[in-house]
Amino acid sequence: MEGTAVLGRLTWRVAEIADVRTETPTVKTLVLDVGGWPGHRAGQHVDVRLTAEDGYQAERSYSIASASDGSVVELTVELVEDGEVSPYLTEVAGRGDQMEIRGPVGGYFVWDPRVGGPVLLVGGGSGIVPLMAMLRQRAAAGDDVPARLLYSARAWDDVIYREELEAMRGGGLDVAYTLTRSQPDGWTGYSRRVDAELLRKVAQPDVARAFVCGPTPFVEAVASALVSLGHDPGRIRTERFGPTGG
Amino acid sequence: MEALTLDGNAVAGLLLEVFGTEMTTAHGVCAGCGASDQLGAVRVYRAAGYVLRCPHCEAVLAKLVTDGERAWLDLRGLRSLQLGD
């Protein structure tokens, strides 16, 4: 019966791909133009809906990578082999293609400037994406709250947003990398998994808010290590990445 | 099923549709162990629908299934739900 559906309070909007950027061999950023976009907070998500020609639909949740800026919404997507949605988004979709998105959604894993600092961001792999939205928002707002990013990746070529992160350093932002599988010649960063010993060196002693994002085992290990070092669990926000069926 | 673990952030859109308000910051109390967590922090397993589990005792907090128009909720595992941050 018309009018009885409880779902549909959130509007699906048409998003058109304005540009595609290659971040790493398996990661792309889709720059979307979304008419009527209401703006978003750093750390929020969108749900993406793709509809096949036969009507089959698939939905996935993606973190927004960009700071709020008019009708532009950037999504950074990592290819999940055998996935249903990410192979299309990373290998097929191109400028001018359309998809549906709804959002922004989420309020738990969100940078709230009122909390103050220092802020600790710990990202594993593509878990950097919502943390990058936070750093971009911080930069766009001219916010000088002290922040430190610890970014764990397998190798230097897997580091997403490398050049932008290098350019962002300073002005109260520290960036530390750990490369867990291979390191380039002359590497002076860390080369181990994130554990209590590494966090003891990197984490500020008086963290007002910590954001930890990455694969589930990474997030569990980092969050429990932070607690073991005496950080207040109430100040730690976590977000676990798939595999989501990609 | 361990590999399919996500957390409450991944179902923010679905919860917002069902409840009509932002739910990842809502506090839920586990009927099993009594722990209170924001829904963004609970474990979520994705199958035919979504199963929300307590991050402390693994008890099922809620089950959600939707067909796009209707939604089914089983909230037996939540002793209470506090909306608002």
C-alpha cells in the first residue's frame, strides 16, 4: 500500500562522477558532484547504491574522504578482490557515470572541534580515509589543535594521500608512518606492527580524543594497547573496516 | 564469520532510516552483561540481515532485516536504548 513503507526517510541522491584519481595501484578516489548535498562532518559516511540493468541492487557504506565543500563529495575506494561493488567503482566507473548515494550518516566516529586536543589518529591501510577527512577539515578550518597521525601500511607504495600528507605536516600536525611488509632504502620511519611499545613512543600522553580506523584485528589491537597504556577508553573512537563483501 | 565483523558505523544509514534519528551515538545496554556502549562501537555481522553483538560478551543485542520497504527488528538483547549523545 502506498504510504505505508517505513523506510525512505533518507533521500537517495544522484551523484555524478566529476573526476577519478588513482591513489595507489588498488585504490581510487571518486570525486562526486552531488546536487543538493547538505554538507557533512569529518568522519561521516555515505551509503552507495548501484543498480544493474536487470534491477539488481547492491549497497555499501563508504567513509567520506573530503572535508565539506559545497556539492563535492570524495570517496576513496580500495579494490576488494571478488567484491561486488568495489571492482566496479575502482576499475569501471569513470567521469560522467552516475550512482545513488544517501547521507551523510554517522555521529560516533566524527571529529568534533569542541573536544579540543591533542588528537591522535591511528589508521591501518584504507582506514586512513575518514582520518584524512578529519585532517582536511582541520586544515580547511585553520584549526591549530595539536594532532598526530600514525599511519600503518604494508609498503610505501600503498600509502594513500602520500604527497598531501607530506605537505600538511607542521602547524601542530605530526605524521608518523610504519611500513609493516617492506621499506624503501634509507627508510627512517617505523617498520613494525602497531602495538603498545610503538604507541608508547607515538601517542601523546594527554590525548583528548583518539580515532582508530582499519581492519578489525588492527582496530582491536590498537584500542586495547591504548587502554593498556592508561588512555581513557571513553576517549577512544573506533571504526572497523570490512571485508564488507566489497 | 569473524572475517565479516564490522561495527555499528557501517549500519548508520539503515539505523537512521529505521529510527528516524542518528543512532551511532545512542547508548545501548546489553541485556546479557549490562555493559553500555554507543551503537557505533558494537560489533556488526553482515549476513542476510545485520546482527549487532555486544563487544564485551558477544551476546546478540539486535537483529535487523530490511527488504527496502519494510524493516524487521529484534531488540531482545538490548535492556535499554538511550537516544541522544
